[in-house]
Amino acid sequence: MTEKFTVSEVKWHESQHLLKQVRQKVFVCEQRVAEEIEIDGKDPDCYHVLVTNLKNEPIGAGRMTPEGKIGRVSVLMPYRGFGLGSHILEKLVEIAAREHLSPVKLHAQIQAIHFYERHNFVSNGPVFMEAGIPHKTMKRTLR
């Protein structure tokens, strides 16, 4: 990937329009998640990560609740396969460590389980449906 990008921790009230652009395209448009599920009212209290390209356009996002639950990890389709999801996840784990949130948890879509396993998350429990998509609970204990 020749294009540069920036991974930043951002505040919801300052960057929600950029975060929503990514999440709307990935979750609502691509994955057909209902908008009322995607925008759940928890965002103002969460930690957020935003990825932008050289033109300062939003290309990736992720969030973590104050309890340490990671979610909404998303990368726009043209930017997938370049490790941006890993950068988002690593930044969220870094924030969790800073905030002493351990273990961190997430609900992984079934097709993303191997991605999270590469980042030392361990799945536990049965497959369940969330927003019409099969998921598994995963967690990672931080040092």
C-alpha cells in the first residue's frame, strides 16, 4: 500500500461525522445492519479510533466501551487487506491497557475469528446471532 494513513484516538463529539461515514458504509450498506442497531446511543461514552488517508478522508474506525468491549471495527472496502484492521485493533488494545481495562472482550463475526486470534483473542462460548450475523464472544487478558 503506497498510500499513507493515520490512526488516531478521537472523541465522538468532535469526529462522529467521520466515524459514522465509515460505519454506515460497512455495517448499514454492506452488511445490512439496521441503522438503529448500528447507532446504539453508546458512542458518546466510548473510546474511538479513526483511520484517515492522506486527504484526511475517513477509511477505518473502531470503538471500545468503558467496560472494555471492542466493537465497530471497520475498514472501507478499497482499503481492506493492508493491515488497517490490525492497526485499529492494536490502538484499541493500547487504550484498554492505558485505562486498565482487562480483559478486553468483543463479539467477533464468524469470518473474522482468525483475525482476532492473530491478535491473541480467544473465543469462548457458542455461536450466537447478533444483528442477523453469526458471532462468537472472544476475550484477551492484558498484562
